[in-house]
Amino acid sequence: MAAQKSLQSVAREGSKLKCPDCGSEDVGFSDHQHFCKKCGLVFD
């Protein structure tokens, strides 16, 4: 059985958070949610 990773664990590389949509590392945090400052995607 192949190991499955959550979207959040795939998006994290080291201690940097990366946007799963565009790959940008320019991520902000507001209202208990992370968001990409480049493309606007909101993710946990």
C-alpha cells in the first residue's frame, strides 16, 4: 500500500509553506487560514 500524504504535508518543505496551486512561497496567514499572496488561493 502506497503512503498517502495530506495536501498540507505535501505543501510543506522544511519549515517553509508553499502554495499547492502555483508553488509560491509567499504565503500569508489571516483568520486562521493560510493564503497565497501571489495567486490568492486559501488553504489550511
